[in-house]
Amino acid sequence: MRRRQTGGPSEGGPGPAEGLWAPERRALTVGLVLTITFMAAEALAVVTIMPQVARSLGGIHLYGWVFSAFLLGSMVGIVAAGREADRTGPARPYVAGVALFGAGLVVAGLAPSMLVLVVGRTLQGIGAGAVPAVAYVAIGRSFPEVLRARMMAVLSTAWVVPGIIGPLISAGVAHVFGWRWVFLGLLPLVAVTGALALPGLVHLGKATTPPVVEHRLADALRAAAGTGLIIGGLAGGLSLLAVAVVATGIVALVPALRRLLPQGTLRSRPGLPSTILSRGLLTFAYFGADAFVTLAIVTVRHHSVAVAGIAVTGSTLAWTVGAWIQARFNTRWEGRRLVRMGLVLVLAGVVGMLVVLRPAVPLWVAFAAWTVAGLGMGLAYAPISLMMLREAPEGREGWASASLSLSDVLGSALGAGVGGAAIAVCASRGWPLSSGVSVAFALPAAVAVVALGLSGRLPSQNSLPVVGRSS
């Protein structure tokens, strides 16, 4: 993993003693980076090997649920972690999250069926949900504003090593030892990274200002259940029962979201609400398509898992490049300008994957398209996080961070779930798989267009004081 050292002292910027790797921050920085690294390794591995897992376990109708269950579990973990981070500090929810993530790895690695794999992924999601909430709270409380963009870029850099070697290694492990060891082999990393990050989180303690408003865990459960009902109902096609299930899910989801997210989020009210909503639309557009990139290459275009891993690697590396570009230019450009640029690139990448489904289109177009989409995510993702930190009320960073993360995973879950539902419907009716994958790409493209239309409501001022350049 490459470490980016902060530059020398400059007017208005931090000197070496105040950088990310200063002694008082070093342990926390290393711990968060390594935690994101093993989470990234698992995420990229699952995306890469899922076509092989589906062939082994069967249950193609549950393909989308492998991703959606993880994300729905994350919704519960995020709320629980955000509450505890504001009440008692970030250390306790971090430990609980890492332990649950490890338990989910064991269940997934030993799963005898796709349904049990979905259960294991749910446990992983509950555990992983604690990490972004804890990370944002730690950054908001321990890093000065001039260093936050750099820390976001460093966290994106944590995806570099998994992005370069993760897909190829996971494909190799699955081929030589079996796909189960892709899950079980990550267990030692869980223990090591947890031990490294914990001291820095313990040092932060709880917020000095008691939380005024906090999320209710019951609402998170209702939101997760409602989202699951919507996804499950859509997979049932146009039957009366399916329509009733979708309607029940909406009735459960919308009121819960109104309580979980800042007031006005669903209406995209300017400020923090529009910031929270934009993250959900962004993740729907990218991750809703990302879940099916390898399926398109392996099953629709009939290439190997290793070849599909190249697309995952290209996107991951491009995301990191985009994150460092935004870290450099956020002092000159408004955050919403970076978000718009990112959304345009994500849209271009998703449309490119739609084109690749045609047999006559060369496969390199898929690699180029998904690399472009990754660059767009790198440009847009971190600026939204910085907007959230700027708009968050003092002492309620955990609440605001959890709101952002909830929107994040809800968008991803709906994107992957709706795409999976389209594939399930096509499979049940005997239609070509390519038809379902086409829908799985077309819907995220439409959401990216909506996000672009609403980007003008993002906070207009997102510039930070000038800082020394990273070397």
C-alpha cells in the first residue's frame, strides 16, 4: 500500500507534525486504512467469484440477494454504530462490527446453499456497517478540516492493493482451493486489523456534546425489512401478490426513512438533506451496475472469472486516482462541481456496459467503461462526505455520518436488488439472461441522470483552506 505523506508547511496548511502520519494520529490512520483494506479485499473478491459460486450452489434467482443482504444488514449496523459512537465513543461499535463481520465470513465460507450464503452475507453486512460510521466520526473528531480531504483520499488508497491483486488472487484461490477459502482466508486479517485500530479509537472517547437526536434501531430494522420486501416483490413480476409485497415494503420503508434521515432528504432540500440524498443516488448508479459487471463478462460474454477481474481492478484503481484528484482540487473547485463530473463519468461507464452486452462489441470496451465509472466515483464520493462533515451539527457527527452511510447502503441495496429482481424475472420466464442484465444496467443509468438533475441543490460552498500538496 502506498503511503501519501503530507507536504511541508505552507500558509494556512499543516506542517509535518500536523499531518495524517503525525504521532498522535498515526495509530488511528493505520488502523482505519487496514480495516478498509480487508473490507475492500472481501468486497472485490465476492464480486469476482460470484459467477462461480452461483454455478456451485445454484440459486441464480438469489444472485442479487448476495449483495443486497450484505447492504441491508449494513443499514442495521450503521444505525447501531452511529448511536453508540455518539453515546460511548467509536471503540465499542468498532469491536462489535469486526466480530460480526468475522462471524459472517465463517457462515459464508461454510454455506451449503445460496440461501445460507445470503445469511452469512447479512451478518457480514451488520458488522461492516459499523466501519464507515466509525470512520467518519473518527475523522470528524480527530482530524482538522484541512486534513479531512486527504484522509478520505488515503482511505480510497486502501483499495489499491486489493484492487490490483484482489480479483486475480480470489480467482486463483477459488480455482485451486475452492471459492469457500476466499471467505475463510480473510479471517486472520480481521483479527490483526481490529487490534491495530482499537487503541486510536479508544483514545477518542465519546462526544463532548450529548446527542440531541439519534436514530432508532427499530426504524433501521423497518427500513431494511421494507427494502427487502420491495426487492422480493419486484422479483415476483407483475402478479397481485408481488404488487402487494412491494406496496407493503414502501409503507414500511418511507416512514422509517423520514425518521432516520435529515428532514427534507426525500425532497432533496438544499444543504445536508440534499447531500445525504445525493450519496444514495450515486451509489445506486454505480453499485447497482457494479454487482453485475462480472456476471455480464463471465455469463453473457463467456469469458473467465480471471478476465472479469480485470474490469474490477481497473475500476478500483481509477476510483483511487479520482479520490486523489478531488483531494488536490477541492480547494479550487466547489464540491458539487466534482460531484457533477463524477456522475457524468459514472453514467458513461454504465452506458458502456450496456453496449458491451452486444456480442459484436470488443471486450476491451467493458474494461474501459468500468474504469471510467470508477474514476467518476473517485471524483464524486469523497466530496459528498466532506459536505456532510461540514454540515453536521457539532456533537452529532455520529448521527450525520450514520445518515450518510444509510443513504449510501440503501442506494447500493436497491440498485443491486432491483437488478437482481430483473434477472430473477427473466430466469423464471425462460428469457435470455442478457435481457435481465440489460435492465440491471439501464436502471442505474436512469438514476445517474436524476442525480445530475438534483446536483444543483448540493451545498454551494465546499472549499477548504489551502493546504500543502501531497508528495
